[in-house]
Amino acid sequence: MSQLFGLSREEALRFRNEEVTPIHLVLAILRAPNCTASEILCRLCHSPLDLKQELENAARSKTANMTLHSDDMALDAKSSKI
């Protein structure tokens, strides 16, 4: 689980987002090797690549114009419930 949170923070930083959201968590799941959740998502989606691109587009739409550091990042209200 901590690996997923680390990957989700990387995703948020990559898109210069102020906080980790469910979008970043799902992107992290898709990146995680040997992850059961990733395998399930891939089975449920017709195209995991399309899902990834759609999520990346959504993350880009939330891009902030600020410099963020991983230790400045917080989970949003939905993500913090995990």
C-alpha cells in the first residue's frame, strides 16, 4: 500500500497537482507491478491504455502553476479515506 501512495504522489507531482486525488491513485495502480488491483482494472477495461490516457487528461486539467515538492503534498478528502 505504501508503494501505491508513493507512486500516486509521483503522479500528482508529474502533473503539478496540489494534492493526491483518486485519479493519481488509479494511475499509480496501473503502474504498479504485480498488483492485484491493476490486474482487475486491466480485465475490466476494454483498453487500459485508453483509461490511462483519459486519467492523464483529467490530471492535466487540474495542473497548478506552482512548484510542488512531494513532502508538501496532501491527500484530498476522497483519497484520505483509503
